[in-house]
Amino acid sequence: MRSEKKNTLISILSIILIFCVSVSALELINANTNSNRFENGAIVSILSGNVEFLWNDTRIFADRTIWRRGTGHLQMFGNIKVLRNKQELRCDTTEFRSSGKTLQLRGKVFGVDTNYCATMLAGKADYSIRNDSVFLSVKPKIHFWDSTTTDTITIISKTMNYTSKTGIAKADNNVKITGTDFVAFADTGFYFAQTERGLMVGNPRIEYQDNSSVSGDTIHIIFKDNALTEFYVVGNPIGKTKEEENGDSTFMELTGDTIRFLLGDGQIDQIISEKNAQIKRFRQGKEETADKMWGKRIVTTLNCEDCGEGNKVLSVVSGNAKAIYFDGGTRNESAGDSLKLFFDDNGVTKVQILGKVKGRVEN
């Protein structure tokens, strides 16, 4: 009885072993010509013309290949093409070892992942078949595109890694992410294709339409259909905006623990500063009479449509709110639980104060 169980177990293990070997085998599918020689006691095949290999579910094509059968080592040349699932990679030459399960792609690397609409470019790439990821170097670049829009997100850095299974790209060293109306910089950057979000860390900075910028500890970038809809900074943010009107410029400088920029119709609609929030607003050359606001939270609406005639900007300050603003040469100071400040091109036109009102006027 024990002998029968032992033999059955051995048979099952043999079947499993045969299965594992078969699914991990490097298989030659096609070659127009094949010549063989012996090298250190092992067969080396020289293949040419429509060469095709299969490794599990990965198909590898080339014009010419040197195949060391004993070690499962491939050296492939000319019109390299690698196909797996919805991913395609091309390059000039490639080298593959079965033991490492990594394709070393060299020379004009080009890749497409249609699952997440990603296009990859580089001078060198290492494609890990085990985890379906591509490590790109030598001027790497990844474009994320959308077939329904013209918006494209481009990532550039010294090195980057892209995983097809998750649609996550990680870029390191001199990272630059660009879109239709923005550019962002950092030491390290991430793009999550599934959720259409970017993350920048290490001296991050984002510039929007040449008139707004913000820096801080961490920058989050949010997209919809590859179009920028929001970006916000967490940790020591410093934000700046500029508005142009009839040749004059109005500047805003913003600080707080977090600053959020909400976008609509190709422009900034709202700016939200939270925790230790502060905003300074002034016209070009008149910083000494800048309007200033402090509070736990400041919500600033730009291009305000419901702010009354002539008013374009509304700032709502809440939580120990305080403001200093100028009417001509007169300095005004207001405080309360919350403040509403209305602005036109020349500064504050009206202030509404709620809760524990305090005010002062200095001539």
C-alpha cells in the first residue's frame, strides 16, 4: 500500500516537473535557414530569415539569431520585435538568457502598450518577462495618449521603469512631465495610468500656462482624458500667479500647508490654501500696498461671475480670519471668524465680515 502511494506521488511530481519545464521552454517557431556547430560540447545554431522564438506567451522575432541551445542564450540582430499581450517592443539588437528571463534591448528602442495607451522611446531597455516591466535608459521618454483627444502626457528623465500590468511609470533623476498647458519638474516622478494621476517628489515644481507656478514637498497632478484638471502641493507650498489686464500685471503669492489649484475651461477657476493659509495680492510695482489675508483656509475664485459688477476675484477667508487692504492711500485692517473680500483690477472693493468683527482704518 505504501509502495503504491509512493509511486503515485512520484508520478504526480513527474507530471508537475514536466509541465513546469514545458511552460518555461524556449521554443524555436521558425527560421528560413539553420546551420549548427559545436561549441564547448554544446550545439550552437545560426538562424536567419524570419526567425521567431516563443517563451511562454512572449513571441520574439529577428532577422538573424545565434542560439546557444545548452544555456538558452539568444543573440538577435535586425528588425527585433517582441510581442506579449497588448505590448510590442522593437529595437536593433537584443540578447536573452532563459535563466534571467530578461531581454536586453539595444539601439532605437520603441515600445507600445495599447492597454494603457503608452509609447516608449529609449536607447537602451531591459524587458523583464517575469514581471512584464521595462527599464528604460539613454534618453528615455514615455508618452501617454488618448485616442479620443489630442492631449498627451510626456515623461522625460535619466532612467525610468514602466510596468504594463499596472500601468505605473516611475522616473528618476531630472524628471520632467509635460502636457498641453503645464510642465512639472522633480527628482522623482510617478504616473499612474489607471487613475490618471501624477506624483512628484524631491524638489518638485509645476508651472501652468506661463502665469502660475507652485513648489513644495510633494506635488499631486490629476488628469481626466489626459487633460489637467487639478494639481495640489502638500508640505511647504509656495504658489505664485500672474493676471494680465490691459498691459498691467496683478500678482498673487500663496502659502499654507496645502495649496490646491482647480481648473476648468483651460484656466484656473479656484485656488484653495489650507492650514496656516496666507495670500498676498498686489499690482506690478505696488508691492508696498499689497492686500494680505490670513486664516486657516482661504478659497479664492478667479474670473468670478457672481461677485457683482466690476469684481473679478473673490477670496473667502475662514478660521481666525484677518485681512489688510488699501483704499487709495488708506490702510484698512479687518478680522473675524470669516471674511469675504471682493477684488476688481485695482484691489479690494468690498469686505464682508462674519463673527467677532474687528476693524481698523489708518490714514
